Amino acid sequence: MIPVYLILLISLVGMGVLGVLGNQQWASKINVWFNAATLIVSFILALVVLEQGPVLSEDKLFYIDAFNVYLIALTALVGLTTSIFSGPYMENERRHGRLTGRRLQLYYAMYQGFMLAMFLVLTTNNMGFMWVAMEGATLATVLLVSLYRTPESVEAAWKYFILCGVGIALALFGTILLFIAAEQVQGLGSDGLTWTILFERASELDPAVLKIAFVFLLVGYGTKIGLVPMHSWLPDAHSEGPTPMSAILSGLLLNDALYAVVRSKMIIDKSLGTDEAGILMMGFGLLSFLVAVLLLHRQRDIKRLFSYSSIEHMGMMTFAFGIGGSLATFAALLHMTVHSLTKSAIFVTVGHATQIAKTQRMQKIRGIISTQPGVGWALVIGTLAIAGFPPFGVFVSEFLVLVATMKNYPWLTLPLLFGIGVAFAGLFRNLHPMVYGTAPKDQQAVEANMIPVYLHLVLVLWLGLAIPGALSGWFVQATQLISGGVPF
């Protein structure tokens, strides 16, 4: 378990160091070094789990298996690449007077604080600690959303805090109900929130209490996922906060909230022996997917446009996990990966595009390819990838979700196809003029590090063509753990 402790310790130390030195010119490099260290340790942890199987700490506080270990590595990777991008981006924001030294100090400290909370969500074996870590991520995100201290950013931060505060309170009530159900089982006692024990003894838990608990857990954590109708905070937070925050918020936090729901569903499914929890997830997921694709067409802000795209894809993942079974679960795990890589790359590109155009209004962003070809082409390729164009990984995962739907619920295939088509139209009706239109005379290129963007897009292309054996092994093991079957 040493790698787990190291990951948490590195992020904790990083938060403290950057809380003191975050206003220095080399703070961005320190941030990159800390994230690089967590990535290296996360790969070591992944190799250990891949070779030896699940790892449980002696105090039962931390548990790593095939499901969360790949999410830990993915979190560390996106955290590193986003930190590489955020250095020049945030320095450019300071040069233009949008940030002071103290706010930049707060940004870097909260960046590491956010990473610490995400790693704790993924590594803890206690459902109560998971809730605490999710609340910590909420507080860190509030400070990041309000970083610019404009009336709009403060309003977005308050909206995020209130809605997600209500959601996390509902999740707390669900967690308490889970403990109540466990307390009724002889011998559980203080281990009533330990996930491995709850999963092992799920058949002894009171089904009636568990049903109610899951409703609160789904609605509570679903608020963090961005599920309709608790989604309205997400576009505001993305549009008003700094762009690096949007990249890690969309690429990491939403995944971790869905992870918490799936961990809860595993206990419920084993206890009830029915698909009631899955049907709830399918309902919320499909509703979120369809509402988001329709709202894509009403957006005028480029960051809000891709925020609704995040809601669309999180809805599809929730729907796929709800279907259950080996194929749908495999597809959902793959979709979590490719969406995180693609969407974080898109938000990095969008950040550069808005700095070039000096606005987030899509009607004023024109001719990015002629102004800065690297940014323009990245926006085109990223949009193609997130829209599900072959041979990118998003196409493969969406195709597998469609196949699983046709196999289990064929009457839901048409709404999915309709939503995918509407989302495609909503993205590309705005993309063409932004990248190929006539650029305004005052539009100038900015310093842009596009290496992280193209790295992510190459990985997504690679996953669409051939999934590496090690990653495929993680997916298969995680699929067996969640659904009890092998995908193929």
C-alpha cells in the first residue's frame, strides 16, 4: 500500500508548498513536478494491482482493485497534462490583469487540493470517507470557479456551492441509510461503511433500506455527475472559472462522482438480486443525454457548449452502467477513459482559442486556423473525436453502448441514435465558422503548449484502433468485478 500513501502524501505536500510559493514565477513548474511524481507512483501502483490483484490496507481504510486503479492512473495523467498547459495560460491571465499574485497562489494550492480529494475518493475503502473527500473536492472547486472574482464568477461559484451542497447532503443521507442497514447485521459494527465488507455481506443487508439509500446516493452524487435535472451548475462553473479548472472538472470530478454511484450500485445489486438500481441509472442517464444534446443547439458561449457535451457523455456512461452486463460495463469503462482524455484536450484548446479571440462568444471567434493553426486543428480534431467520428475511441465506446442497448433494450436504440445525431449537428454547426471563418484584424496568436492536447488525441485515436493489452486487462478485470462477466 506504500504507493497509495505516496500518492496522497505528494498531493498533500504539493498543496502546502504551493500554498506558500504559488505566487512565484516558477510555481507552475513545481505544480508540474508534483503531478509528474503522482503519475509515476500511480503507474507503479497499477503494475502492482495488475500482477498481484486487489490490495487492501491492514486497517481496511484503503482498497485498490482493477476498477479504481485505472481511474487513479487516468486522474494522474490528466492532472499532469493540464498542469503543463495551465502554466503559460495562467501567466497570460496575470499579464492581462485578470489575476493577482495571491489569486494565482490560491489557484495552485487548490489545484493540488483538488487532486488530493480526487485521489482520496478513488482510494478509500470507506463510504463515509468517500463522501468527505467528495465534499473536499466541492470546496476546492468553489474556490477555483470564483478565482476571477467577477460578479459572474462569484454567482457561478455560489450556484455550484448551493446545488452541489444540496446534492452532497442527499448523498450523506444515503450514506447514513447504508450504515443503518449495515448496523442491523450482526458483527459489522464499526465496519458498517467499509465497502469491501458491505459488498461481501450484501445479501444480509435490509433490501428496503438499501433501495431508499441508493435513491439518495444516486441523486446526491448524480448532482456532481451533472445529471438532469441537477445539472445547471455545470455550464456556469465551466464558463466562469479558469479553463484549466474546466479540464480537470470535466475530465476527473465527473468520473469520480460516477465511480461513487457504481460502487454503491454494486452493493445494491448483490443485495437485491434485481436490476432496480440499474433501471434508475438508465432513466437518469438517458434523460440527461437527450436534454443535453438538445441544449447544445442553444449555446452561444464556447465553454458552455462543451459543458453540455460533458453532460451528454456522462448521461451515456450512466445509462451504460445502468444497463449492466459485461458488454455495457466494458463500454462504459472505455467511454470514461476516452471522454476524459478528449474533453480535457478540448478545454485546453478552447482556453487558447478564447485567449486568441479575447472572448468566449462563439460568434466572435473566427478563423482560428489562420491565426494559430496548431490551436485551430486541435479544435477540429478534438471535436471530431468527441462527436464519435471513427476511428477515435469515442466511436468504439458509443458503438458498444449501442450494441448493448440493442441486445438488452432494443426499443431504446432509436433515442440513442437520435441523440448522437443531434449532438453531432450541435457541435459542427458552430465549429466551421470558428476555425475556418475570416479572422478579425486584432486577433493575434498567443503562447500555447499544444503537446498535452495532441498527446491526449493520439491516445484516443490509439484506443479506437487497438486497446493495449495492459489496459484491456484492466477493463476486463473491472468488468468482471462490476458485472460478474467477461465482455467478449
